Amino acid sequence: MADIESGSGAPTALRKRADARRNEKSLLDAAAAAFVTSGVEVPVRDIAAKAGVGVGTIYRHFPTRADLIVAVYQHQVEACAEAGPELLAGSSTPHAALASWIDLFVDFLVTKHGLAKAMQSDDPAYQSLHGSFLDRLLPVCAQLLDAAAAAGEIRSGQDAFELMFAVGNLCSGADYGDSRYDARRMVALLIAGLGIH
């Protein structure tokens, strides 16, 4: 009888875990958006309101601001990494998938630049982030470049690190706040320039 009773609670436990994952994703998306618009010092209550959760929920998941910043960063990296194969499978061409993925990468970089000052602190929570970023995203970018080259849409031999570094530098120009500079337009020109003419 005890086995039956314990088994009957499994769907409820699974539902609760799925709800918790959805809440955490919503919270991390809200925090990322708040960091971009208001910086990493945005009040936690603003993030909670945007996510539709209580302040206590944030502190239960992320006891310190550094924990929240690291989680946002890792969440963004993972979302960007997972999008690569999905875009490759669902886009009309590999080049279109690459361009769409680079747009997502730019979104990530905008969030990352919002986190940059905090991540330059001495807090040990931030130390491994850059390495994990490269480990996770370089293979995805390389896969997209290889697929576009194999399809004859771009020149072969393009290096994923160079491309991501170039996109990052183009995006960092937006930090200077000059409205005449449009990072997305410059990145689009870079991606178009990879094509075979």
C-alpha cells in the first residue's frame, strides 16, 4: 500500500518541478531584461514584479546578487547554445540559421555588457564564467559556419572564435552611447560579408 501511495504522488512532484523550472526561467528572463535596461543594481523587487513572483522566491533561488548574476549569465549562454541546432534544423538555409543565431548572440552580448562591471569584481562566483561561455558557444558557432560553408553559402575556413570576437567588438561600440552607432547594422554587414559573391 505504501508503494502505491508514494507512486501516486509522483505526477504531482513532477508538476511541481516543472512549475519551479518555469518560474526560474521567467525569473532569469526578467532579471536579464532588467539588467539591460537598469543595470545589475536594479532593485530585486523590480525583478520580482517583472517575473510575477515574490521577492522571497528570488532569494530562495539566489541568496546573493552575485548568484543571480551568474545564473542569468549561464541561462543566457545555455539558451544561445541550444538555439544553434534548432535554427539549423528549422531555417531555410544554413546561412539564415547562422544569421539568426548571431542575432541571438548579439542579444546575449547586450545582456553581458550590462553585467560586465559586476563580472570584473573580485567575487569568485564570476571567475569561471568566461571559460564556460567559450566552451559552450564556440562549438555551436563552428557547427553553423561549417554547415553554411558545406552548402556553398560562405567561404570555407571561417574561424568561430574570430567571428564571435569580431561580433563582440562590434557590440562593445554601443557602450559609448553615441546614437549614430548601430551595432546590429554593423554585425549584419559582417555576416553578409561572409557570403560568397
